[in-house]
Amino acid sequence: MNLFAQLPSVDRLLSDPAVTALIDIHGRVVVTQLVRTVLAGTRESVRSGTPLPDTASLIARIGADATALATPRLRPVYNLTGTVLHTNLGRAPLPEEAVAALITAARNPCALEYDIESGGRGDRDDIVNDLLCELTGAEAATVVNNNAAAVFLLLNTLAQRKEVIVSRGELIEIGGAFRVPDIMKRAGAKLVEVGTTNRTHLKDFSEALTPRTAMLMKIHASNYAIQGFIHAVPENELAALAHERGLPFVVDLGSGTLTDLERWGLPHEPTPRENIAAGADLVTFSGDKLLGGPQAGLLVGRKELIAKIKKNPLKRALRVGKLTLAALEAVLRLYRDPDRLHERLTALHQLTRPEAQIRAAAERLLPPVQLALAALPVNVEIVALRSQIGSGSLPVDRLPSAGIAIRPQGRKSGVLHRIEAALRGLPRPVIGRIDEGALLLDLRCLAAHEEAEFAANLAGFACS
Ligand SMILES: *Cc1c(COP(=O)(O)O)cnc(C)c1O
């Protein structure tokens, strides 16, 4: 107990110049709380036999805790995983045009639901309605928080207490608890599965039609692919069957690019324009997958159906804010100039980056990475890699890429996990992937203008 008397009091610590400097940065409330917590923790460890720390080391601990507390949780990282649209890392990075629009909208009052010409009330969907119609061939559009919300709202509006016919091969689960059957149930719709996992025919759909059928639905398989003895009903045939009965044919497209990816040597991915041309009455897709914009769910299609959806009170609960609309509008505008899209749309730029360019980046960054890891029993070298698009787009296709491989010397694979953790511990965490006994840093998503900062960040590398 005598020992505790030697610990400085809360007041003495708070009046120490080093601590008042912390108060200037972090505020009195936070620092006082940390002083109390550190003193309590110290008493606890002294009680269990740890020697009494000196005042300087107590203050150092308070400073470190204050810094940790002030570090934002939503931190930028380097995505060197090789997955471009990485859901856990925030999917599509926004282009500068969208960032600028977002900042302006954040800082200022803006005409979100205000018609500047008449001075009357406006509709927030009008901000992107015309652009979406122009880019998809649809009659009308509306925007909600994400594509899961779009699908939910569509089903809840048009199929509550009714039946929705879907092919068995399309009853997918997307990571993070989006499962088609569960969404249907929550939306109040009854799922009617038809066909088999690998083959579904038009007669499977026509035989399942009842007076309670609300719609025929097609869901993009997104994150899986089946091959071999397969058959799916072409969209135009499904649309024709639905329309014969006066029912809508709807498509959940998932990723939904608005441009022809083949133009840039990427595999074909269906577009909302193609669905609508084939007769789809409604199409839903994400804003932050291949489209390359902010998180959002876009619904496009026939005017009267979109109007019904917008009247659902749940639309109010699922709507997007001005920041999303500002970024989305800016991104959609880029699509008006397809010739320069791959230079301006960050996600597309990353997806279309030539392998040789990525390899050149790997050559420039090999020396700083080697230097950071010099003391460790590993070999560091440039390797050919294959990136993936991510977010359930084109799950089978891989993009030729390049990067840096870190391999343990001998059989000490534990060192890779320590390095991987140390890279995550950098001021700006570096996220790679461990694959086939190597820690791989795929450089596709590191822009040339970020390389100097990336190398400087490595200077903080410390691996025990
Ligand atoms: C990704 C995806 C969704 C969910 O979209 P979010 O924007 O992540 O909510 C729904 N359906 C399909 C087919 C998808 O690929």
C-alpha cells in the first residue's frame, strides 16, 4: 500500500507540462479519463508484483492511449489483396469528380428536394433520373441505400402476399447475409422455385404460373458459375411469358456495369440496357460494384412500376442522402464520355490497368519492400499474379497482374503471418493476401501517384 503513495496523483499528472500539451490536443475530458484509467491499471499491476513505473513512463502510456483513441476507426488502407471491388475494404474507390461533388454537397445547402426553377418542392430522385434513363434506356429510375434494399423494396411493393417465380439455379447467397429466399420472406413474398440447379426451361415457368403470381424474376448468379450441362431461359422468352399474363419480368443484376466492358478487353458483363432491351420491366443493381460509384441501389424500368415503388413508405426508410446522390450524379456523368471513361473512373482504371504497367510499379517498389524486410528470414521477389474483379462480378475470370511475393526461407511459415500483421500495423495499413505459402502484394490497385507515400509508410515497418 505504501508503494501506491509513491504514484503521482491525478492532479499532479494533469499539471505536468507533457500532460497539459496532451490536453491542448485531445481536450481535458479525454485526458483526465485516460489519466484515471492508466493510474488504476498501474495500481492493479503493481498489486500483482510489477515494479512501480516512473512518472515519465506513465505519461508516455497516457500519450500513447490518447493517440490510439484519436485514430479514426474508418482508416484508409492500401488494398493489395488483388481483389479490386473488395466489399470489406469499401468496394469502388470514387473518382476525383465524385469526391469534389461530395465535398461541395457536404459543405453547402443544396437543391436536394427543391426545384430551383419553380421554387417549389422537388424529388431527390430527379438528380439522377434522367442520367440513369439515358444510360439504361429505362423510362424512370429511383435510388435506395444499396442493391439489397432495392430488391427488398421491389418485392415488398409488387409481390407482398403473392408468388415470385425464380429458377433454382439463381437462389443465391451473397456474402454478408443476403440470401434470396430470406429477402423474399422478409419482403412478404412467396418464393416459387422452378427447374433444377443446372437446367431450367420455359415450361417450368409457365407451369408454375397461378392467379397469385406477382412476377417472374431473374437473379444474376454473381459470385458463382456453373458449367457443363446447363440451360437457362433467355430473358426475352421470360419477358414474353410474363407479358402474356400481364405480369412484370424483373431482373436483379447485382453488379450492373453501364458500359460494354469488352471494349477494354474485359469479359462481358450484362448491362441494364441489355435487360431492358430484352423486355425486363425492372432492373436493380449496385452503385459501388462495377459501376464504380458510391454505395447505392439503383432501380430502373417502367414508369408506372417505379412510381408504385416510390409510393411505398419503406422507400422513405431506404432512401439515400445528399452525399450519395452528389457522388452518384458525378459518376454517372462520366459515362457520357465512354472514350475517356477508363482514365477517369477509378474502378475501371484499376480493372483495365495493363499488366506491364503493374509490373513496372512492382520493380520500383521492390527495393523499399526489400529494405523494410531486410532483417527477416524471407525472400522477396517480383511475381506474376492474377487479380479478381470482386463483389460477385465475373467470379471465374482473372486479370493478369503483377506484384511482390514474400516467401519464408526454409519452412518457417510463421514469419509470414507476423509480417502480414506488421503490414496491417503500419500508419496506413497494407492489406495483402497469403496464398500458397507466400504473402502476396498485388500492386494493381496502388496508383502511380501513391507510390512515394507507400514507400514512406513502409519506413514505420516493425516486425518482431
Ligand atoms: C451484390 C448483389 C446484391 C446486393 O447488393 P448490395 O449493393 O451489396 O446490397 C444483390 N443481388 C445480387 C445479384 C448481387 O450481386
